[in-house]
Amino acid sequence: MKIKYSINFRLEKRKDKETGELITKNIPIRMDFAYEGKRLTYFTGYRIDAEKWIEDIIDPETGLKVKIQRVKKNTTNQDGVQYNIINKHLEELKLKTEEIYNKAKINHLDVTNEHLSKHLSQVFNSTKTTSTAQTIFWDKWDEFLKTHKVSDLRRKQLKSTKNHLERFVQQTNYKLSFETTTPKLLADFEKFLLADSPDKEEYKGLKKNKIPRKKSQNTVTGILKRFRSFLSWCVLPQNGAMLKENPFSNYQLKGEIYGAPICMTKDERDYLYSVDIADERLSRVRDIFCFQCFVGCRVGDLITFTKDDIIDNTLIYYPNKTKTENHTPAKVPLSNKAKAILKKYDSPDGKLLPFISEQKYNDYLKELFEKVGLKRMVTRFNPLTMEKEKVSLSQIASSHLARRTFIHILHRNVKDSVIASMSGHVKGSKAFDRYYDVDDDTRQEAINKYLD
């Protein structure tokens, strides 16, 4: 006997109470199972925007409609769940419904909506339970981000870490909860981050700024450290004691490895400051970069500076990155060259300089250095290959090069405490200590002075 039934997936039709128009965003995906003159409507557990749903397509050969009923490729829903995860769940739901129905008919059982719903709930109950536990986990993340006292930059990094973890859960279908947050999860997450590549099938069709970049071990260790800070927060009784012990207590993080900081020489900086640049756009970028070289700030602070931050020809500000650790403002007396740059610009909104986006700033700096011939070959440590390599200064020109140059030019003749009071480094900073590695010029000076 041939058993007849049909299974269809559809978007729930619901009208806005105020406008009366059909809702098109974040709509529940329903399964309709028609059998023996009856119909079971079952919520699949996922929602999607109408524009991201494919009902059917026209077969180019026959001209007939072909039922698709799937989420469009390379899209995600409002919870960040990718199309392939949702479509896989729909297929599993369909197969399981068929299995439950066919098994009941073979055993001559009376099939009802209650029978089907009960068995479907039993099958997907673990998923539902996990979903609830996972929701609790993400809710704690959101609470952590909202209440944890950190700098804006740190908060941005913590949000990025959460995004990495969400992508890991989606692509691996990991049953994430506080109960499953173990050293094994940490190991799996680390492997995922190291293998994560912009060439993965899941990222095809996404916008460039949504595609993750290849990560070095240093980057991965930084992500894991921020994950560790969240879990440490979750251990505390005042935050719910979600964990008895931080799983990082039994997980060995790999140390971060950095080479000596690459800097411009004073001659290179002065050449860039004075060279004629006909291109107005690159000329502005040069001014912004040179001003940064003269004050030594991070780019995240640079973009916030206004005229109010200058008092008696001194730039005074609280570095965003370390403001929760260091309550003393950075104070940088403006040099004559820095003041000359500021005289060129008088923005009506009070901004010191006509800053652009960080990404464009870094892109334009490489173009600028190439244009003016700042192409000295330098040796850098490549964190991806973990090897040293020769590159042109123009290839690695970035906003942080200005900050490094500021410290480099001063470090041989000025006390580190004086420099730190201007750069905003906190006491004991490992990043700051890297500038005090002995350089080649210092060695040569020692030979010339004491051995010749």
C-alpha cells in the first residue's frame, strides 16, 4: 500500500497590527504535513526575512515552477544563523516526520497531530534544551558586555570574540552551553580559529568586510584570552556562578610572539613632513600621519581629538585603551611642526584634523609611502608564517607606525617614564618594553665610543 502525504515549508503570514501590512522581517518558518485529510502545522524553530526565502523557481527547460522552499544561499537570519544550518535542519525535520509517520502506519497505529508532535518533540527535545541553554550562555555574554567596565576598544574586541564564537557554533553545530564549556571546547575553538579562512565555502558571496581574515597564532591567543576573561567573570558569585571553575585553568594557552617594532627614522619622518605632494588627498593623509608621529597617540584616540583637547599648546587626553587601568591623562606638548599642521585645518565641528575611516587611512598610507619613495627594506616577524621576512616600509605602513616612530625617536635620549606619560602606556607594559631592545645604532655607538 502506497502511503500518501505531503510536506511543505512556508513562511507564516502575519499582519502588522498597526499598519495592516504583511510582516516581512524575521518571520517564523512553518512545516505543513498533510496526511489522511488532516494537517499538522509545526514551527521549525527558525525565522527568516521574506527576501531571503526561496519558494520556487522556474525550470529554464520546461518553463514550469519547481518547488524549492529553502533559505537563499549565502544569507543569515537575524540571529546570525547561516542558510546552510537552517536548510539542513529543515531537511532533517522532513526526514524525521516521514520516518515517524511511516513507522506508525506500518505498526497500524492511529496517526494524529498529537502523535506526530509528541514524537517530533522527543526527537528535537535535546536541540530545544540545548537552544535554551545556549540562549542563557549568549544572554550572559550580552550582560558581560553591558556591565563589565572596560574601554570602548576593549568592548569592541570582546564583541568581536563573541562573533568568532558564534561563527564556530554555527559552522560546527556545536551544542554550546556552560555545561559544554570545557577544555575540549577550547581546543576545538582554537583549531577552528586557526583553520578559519576567507576561502571557505560559507563565506562566498558575503561582503568583504563580513569575511574573516586568516589568523595568526598571536591573534588566536588574543581571542582566547578575551574568552577567558568572560568565563572568569562568569565564575564569580555576583555574576551567577555559571561555572564552578574556569576551563582555562586546565588549558595551556600558547604564548604570543612578537618581533622588534619597526619604526621610521627621524630623517624619514622629516622627509615625509616636508616633501611636496600634489595630490590633495595624500597630502591630507600625510599631515594626519605626521601629526600622529609628533604626539604618539593610537589611531583610536586620534580620531576623537577636538580643539578642546589642546590646552596651553599641550594635547591632553585619556587614552581609550588604558583608561580603566590608568587614570592619569596623557600630556603631549605640541612641537612647532605639530602646530604648523593644525594651522592648516579649521573644521567647523571642532575636529583637529579631517580624519577618514581607519581602513582607508591605512590603505592610503601605503599608497602615500609608495608615492614619495619611502621604500626602505626592513626585516619583520610574520606572525602567520612565524618566520622573519624582508618587506618594504611602504608595504607595512599603517597608523601604528606613527606611534612606534614617536617612541623610537625619543627612547634613546628620554627617560621611559617621560615617554610613557605622553604615549599613555601603563606601568609594566610589555608592548612598551619592546621599544627598549638594543638596536643596531646603539651597538655601533658603543663600539665607536669605547672601542675605537
